[in-house]
Amino acid sequence: MLALVINCGSSSVKYNLIETTDETDVCRGIVERIGADKSIVKHETAGRKPLKYNKVIASHSEALHEIMNYLLSPENKIIDDISDIKAVGHRVVHGGEMFKESVLIDDVVKEAIEQAFDLAPLHNPPNLRGIEAAQERLPDIPHVAVFDTAFHHSLPPHAYLYGIPNRLYRRHKIRKYGFHGTSHYYVSQQYYKLKEKPKSQTNVITCHLGNGASITAIKGGESVDTTMGFTPLSGMVMGTRSGDLDPSILFYIVEKEELQLNSLHSMLNRKSGLLGISGYASDMRDLISKAKNGDRHCQQAIDVFCYHIKKYVSSYFGVMNGCDAVIFTAGIGENSPLIRKKALENMEYLGIEIDEKKNNEAKPGTASIISSDSSKVDVMVIPTNEELVIAIDAAKVASASDQSAWI
Ligand code: AMP
């Protein structure tokens, strides 16, 4: 089944057209800088030269039209008719407590996504804008919402409750939700398949290390704890996000720096993390190259990042009473042998031994084992594919809705 995956940010629309039966990417692309003087449009189609051009694109709705025109244009011959697309899957970051799984989008679902605006102000509003633009352009096709939070619905109360008055949870649903669910789910599934392990008897720790980063403990196939919390700001230090802080620091900063709440929000989300510590960059490649030239602050940012990985991975061994595999994924996890090595060195006590040669030779884009033969715990690099999870879920939900129409 041909499924279109849409991932909308505040000024971008990313898309993937995926054939779910054989899990192949037919075409993918992005419209960036929507609303700016010149938006950037990129399309990559299997077996063809990538296409990149500038065009004025004022809204998410115009971006969707641009994408559909490309897919439908007779010279590109990607699809003949809009009805070739059987499902549209939308990435929605925050599903609150309501959504345990992917759902067919109707007015009630849209209202629930809107109700979660306060919980994910940077993500849910553009996600909903994307849904509305896509529904307008593809009105007769089922649209499905796939939530970043859904995989973490299995978290037990002792993992999701914060130490604050319980009425705040009851009134405002303040609790840990967890994010990057489709990625943690995907790489754990790949591990069970590759190693032929029964998921019910397997414990894994998945490290999604990109600009945003989170680590999840998955016991018997279910997420039992994860580092991100009420919002994607908490847990380990990230590109520009602070990760966990002593909450008293916030009162202290507001007082000492005379900051408004919105400036504090922006500082913690956009100016902190690796960028904040290094004072130089949020991008790990830049930090590594500058640290090699002796920059102490860039080295400290790398040290903090790796220490956080070690700390959370170790604690999840205790949470699950042991672990079969640690899996690295996303931009940094898939591409940086240095970070993988530094994060998991001196962990032989827990049964983790990295093989330096295998680690250095792991090819980006392919699944590789990087632990030594004597390591009790498998350490693997597994490329993530969140879009495929969204496409498959969208196809499943769309087929089910199609069948129920006949009942
Ligand atoms: P993502 O958000 O998954 O696209 O990941 C982006 C992060 O991956 C950025 O910090 C990049 O610097 C980092 N990254 C990509 N390639 C490499 C690499 N070869 N070595 C280190 N970090 C990398």
C-alpha cells in the first residue's frame, strides 16, 4: 500500500512516500523556510538525481500543494492519480494521556491534539496545521495520527509520576510522557528480528542521539522508563536543550538575570545543551572537530553528553534487572564511533565491552554489532526509520477503517 508520511515543523514540511508492502522509500523531500522570502524545496526519488530549488511558499498548505504537484506531475511519473495514495500518516509529537496508539483523524482527534498545544507548544501546533493542509489537499484519503508519546504509554506510575502534589497530575496531567517513541520502537523491533530474540524475554536500552536525544528502557517489548518527560526538554543534555536541571535553578536565574518566562523558555530550549556548555555549536561534528584542536569548552560539552548516556544506561540496567542489548541510533548514535566508545567505556562490570575495530568500522546506514565477542551485552548501531513506522501504522489503521466501513 502506498502511504504518504507528513512531518510538519513550524516552518517546514517533510514528506516520504513509502510502499509499505516491501517497505521501500519511493520518494522523499522537504519544504523548508516556509514563509521566508525564498523557501527551499528538495525532492529525492529512487534512481533519480535529487532536485533542489527555491520558491516563495507562504504556508503549510502551499507546501502541501507543491509536494503533491511534484508527485503528480506527468514528467515525474511518481503517481498517476491522487487515489494511488491509500493512507496519509502524520507525525504528532504529543498525544497526551489520550492516545495509546495511532488513530484515524477526525474532529475529536484534532481537538485532542489542540488540547495538547500547551504540552508541546513548538510541535503540536505545526503538526495540526500540517494535518489540516493535507486533509484539504487529499480530502478522500484516510489520515492517521501517529504519536511520539504512544510507545511510552506502558510506563508504570512509579516511572511517570513526579514528586509534586498529586492534584497537579489529576488537574493538569503533569507527568512523564516520553518522546521519540516511533524510533525507540523501530530499533528495538529490528534488534529482536536481527538477533532472533523473543521480545517477551528480552530487555534492551535504546539511545536515540540526534539534535534531540532520549534513552529508553524496554522490558519485554514495553517501554518502562525513558529520559524525556512532560516535554522533550528533560532528560539528557541535547543539542540546544538543557535536559534535567535542579528546578531551583530556574527561580535563581529569573531573579539574578531578571528574565521573563518566555526568555527563560527560549534559553532552555534553544541556547542551552551542547551549545550552551560549549558556547560554540550544537552540532556534534563541529564540537568534535573543535575539541580535537584543543577547545576546552567543546570537550566539556562532549564529556557531559557522554556521561549522561553512561549514567542513564547504567540506571536502566537496574530498572530492568539486567539488559541484553544497548542500541545506538539517530545522527550521533549512528555516525559517531567516538561518542559511542566514550559513552560506554569502563562498563565491563555491567557486561559491556565495545570492540574498537567493529565500532570504528560500523558503516552508516546499516545495522552493525560493535560489542566484542566476549561482551555479555550486545551493543549495536541500528539506523532508525521513524517514517516507516508511521507509514506502516497509517496503512494498518486505514485498512482497518476501510474494512469497518463494510461491517
Ligand atoms: P539528527 O537530529 O538525528 O539528524 O542528528 C543530528 C546530529 O547528528 C548533529 O549533532 C550532527 O552533528 C550529528 N552527526 C551527524 N553525523 C555525524 C558524525 N559523522 N559524527 C558525529 N556527529 C554526527
